[in-house]
Amino acid sequence: MDDVEKTLSTSTNVPAEDNSPLEAAMAELARHDAAVRDAILKQLREQSEYMMASGLKTMEASRSAQAKPSVKDEKSEPMSNVKMALGLGVSLLMFSGFVALCWAIIAGVPHPVASGGQDADGWGLVWSDSHGWRVAQYAWCGFLTWLLARNLRRGLLTDAWAVVRQLTFPILFQNLLIVLVTATAALTLLHLFPALNRSWLYLIPGGHGSATNLSVLPAHIKYYGIAFLLLFAVSIPKFARSEEKSYREGTRNWKQGAWRSLRFGLGHCVVGVPLYAGLALTIGGLWFTLQYFRGGVERSTLHHAAYNWVITAAALVGVTLWSLH
């Protein structure tokens, strides 16, 4: 026991000089920790002050915006009202035009042919004895020709040639049969239901009781019609593709296809085709729908172009014989 007590007293009575380096290190570490802590606290305090200042500025800006609307908001409200009014006006105008067109198609019945025949001036366009209507007809022909000529600058020949290369004799023969079936159906409807012979072109005052497709009106001009039909033939693939995307693309079943085919046929009445012919063109729409189901828009476009080329070739022969007569 005496030895233990001596040992403990010896360990506790260490001279102060031996502990001075340890205490100095501890004091230095405490001072370093205090400096780091003060720096962190200072940084946090600065960040909190900055965030509070930014928040106050945002709240003040929000309060001022709510208390006093900006000039831009005051101007945009009447502008939005004007746009809404214009949109409503355009919608009403389009609806009124559609109703008027439907009425004109239904009300337009053929009237007796005036003296002088269908080709009184020797050049074809004789729907009206009015010089104003004649000028309008030739102006429309010039506009259509300009549209077709402009398309030639946009790679139209390349697109047309790409479609022509896919043509085969079976495709041309099939579409020739569809053209004959459609023409037969049109004549049958006209014979059985003469009341279907209606077109808004019959309403032109002083006309000669004729109706046609206004998109090929220049073909009715002697000699000039030959050049126009050749130019039109180059544009057929573009027009066919546009119609296929509008009436066939996205068709899921035959019920939808039948409705779209009817719309396709009657859509031609907008450009002056008589009602019985528009109904008969539903047959062509159903044929193109079948091709769409078999190969998509590319296949239906090919057959649609072949169909139109068959009609254009027949028209070209007729116009050439008439011009050279």
C-alpha cells in the first residue's frame, strides 16, 4: 500500500514545466477554432442579411405591381378583346360563306342555253355575256397558270418524275377502269336523278348553262388549253399528295373511309363540279382509301396521280382535236 501511495503522489506532483507544451498546443487549437467559427458565423450572417434584403425587395415589387397595374397590362386587355372580336368575325364570315356556298350549289340549276352556242366567240369561255365576267374568267386562268409555272421552280419536275418511275401498266389500267366506273356512275345519277344537276356556276347571270371544274378552266381556251394541260400534268403528283394527306391520312376503318370519301367527292363541288359528279367521285375516294390501307399515303398518292393522269390524257386529246378542228 505504501508503494502505491508513493507512485500516485509521484504521478500527480508532475512539475509545471513538463505540461507547458501541451497546454500551449491546446490554447493554439482553441484560438484557431474560434477564428474559424467566427469566420463561418460572419459569412452566414452576411448571407442571411442579403437574402432578407432580396426578399424585402421582391415583396415590395410584388405589392407595387398589385397596387398599380402596368401600362402594358392596361393596353393588352383591349388588344385581347380586339383579337377575340376579329376571330369571332372571321369565324362568322367563314360559316356564312359555307352556308352561302351550300345554298348556291343546291339552288344553282341549269338554264336554257342562249343563242350563239357554247362557243360563240370561238375561244370557249362563254359562261356570261357580260364583259366583266369574261375579264374575270381570263384573269382566273392567268392566275392558275402563274401558280403552276411557279411550282416548276420548286423541284416539281423532280417530284413528278419520282412518281412516274413507279407507274406500271397494271396501275394505269386499274385506274382507267375506275375512271370509267366513276363516269358511268355520274351519268347514271344524272339520268335517274336530274335534280342533282346543280352547281353554283349556274347562278352566274347571263350564262350559257354550263358548269365545269374551275381548277382546269384554262383548258377551255382554244390552243392555250393544250399548254395548260401539259403544265397541269406535271403538277398532278403534288395535288394528289395534298388531297391524300387531307382525306386519307389517319383513316382507321372503312366507316371513316366512306365518310371521308364522300367529303372528297363533294369537295369538288366547291370548284363548280355539279352535284351528281361530286357524288360519283366518292367511288374514286373509296378506291384511294383501299390503296391507303394497302400501302399508306405513298401508295394512295401513286394511284391518285395515275387516276388524274388518265383523265388529263383524255382531256388533252379532246382539247387538241378541238383546237386543230
